[in-house]
Amino acid sequence: MAPTRNINYASWTKNSFLLGVALLSIGALGHIVGPALVGQLEGWVSTLLLDLEILGVLIGLIAPLVFGIVLPLTE
């Protein structure tokens, strides 16, 4: 028999939400501060920052639903 592992869903929910907020903040600040510091950003940098913003929003919205609601109900 395999040992059971207890997952701390509250911790995973909080940390995943904070990861999403951090990614969104990095992307948004990069778009605001980057051109002010170095001028126009290259295309790949702008794309990377936009991807960080999108990923941050998705993680910030989906992870709390998964770790806070769905997975605790499946136990």
C-alpha cells in the first residue's frame, strides 16, 4: 500500500495566487518602466511581458478554483 500524502490546499491556493499576481505585476511593470528606461522595447521582450501578464491572470484565476474548491471536494 502506498503512503497517503496530505496536501495543504490553503497553502497551495495562497501561493499559486501570489505567483499569478507576481507574474502579472512583472509583466505590467515591464511594459510601463521598460520603455521609460531603455526606449522602445524589442518585439520579443514586449511579447514576453505580455505573455507574463496573460499567464499571471490565468494562474491567479484558475489556481484558487482548482486548489481551493475542486481538489478539496474530491477527497
